[in-house]
Amino acid sequence: MRVITGSARGRRLKTPDGLEIRPTTDNVKESVFNIIQFDIEGRRVLDLFAGTGQLGIECLSRGAASAVFVDQSPEAVKLVKENLKICGMNAAVFREDALSFLRHCGRFDLIFVDPPYDAGLYEDVLKTINLVDILSDGGIIIAEARREAALPDLTLPYRKRKEVVYGKTKICIYEKESL
């Protein structure tokens, strides 16, 4: 697993030993960043269910203003901190339940939602983001799920912009329309 481009280009990130953390594959990550490449610079990023932190780190490497990493797993929090150090980056890292974090976190321009596939969290997390309204106008949510997963529609001004399948993985892109 490596950083694709930007200031930390080519840096190899630490990966988990077990199967508890499922990093986004390099092919899927590259495809996602091809889609959002012009929506990163200067943005505030939330890497929810951070795992290794690779998505938020990729954003920081590409010029994001800041990134916040959240994961409930102590192993994941440790991995994120180690990977930030490898890349020479500083960012806020929280060990907290995603749903409780969303209720007090402030606003973001870009949010990655990649919970454990079988945890049943997609609907609750996406609807909480919608309800609490933490996405800035014109902001984007990237949700990663199993290919077969049915990800929910959200209420306006949030809308599902695009769904793309890469092998066994589905990427759903939501955006908040500017009012």
C-alpha cells in the first residue's frame, strides 16, 4: 500500500497484520482519486473508519488543508499515527465511535465512509451526516461498500451523484448541492 501522488508520493504505508482492518485496494483508491482529484486541494477532510489512514493521507499529500481521522479500533488509531509519521504529516486522530463523533465534529468538505462491510452502519452513518448536516455546500461523501450493498438515498440538499463498481467493491459518491 503506497501513497499515489503529491508530497508523500511513493511512501509505503504500514498495513494491519490481521483481517480486522480492510484497507482500500490500490486500484480502487486510484480510481476514487481520479474521480475527485480536483475536489481535494485546500479542503477539510474526514476519514471516518480510518483503518490505516490511507485515504486521508492521500488527500493531505494532494494538498488538503487538513484531515481528521476517526476509528474505534486501538490498532487502527496506532496505524494511522504511524503512517502519518512515515509521511511527515500532522493531523487529528480520534479513537471514537463514528456515530457519536458525527454529532459534535464540525464541518467538512470531503468525507470518506468506509465501515466494516458487515457491520450494518452505512444507513445510520450516512443519514446522520445528512441530519446533522456536517458537509459544506458543494462537499462530497465517498462511501465504499461491497458490490451488492444497497446504499441509501439521502434527503436534499444531499444527493447520490454516482455509483461505480470496481470488482467486488462499490463506490458511491454523494454531494451536497450549493443552495
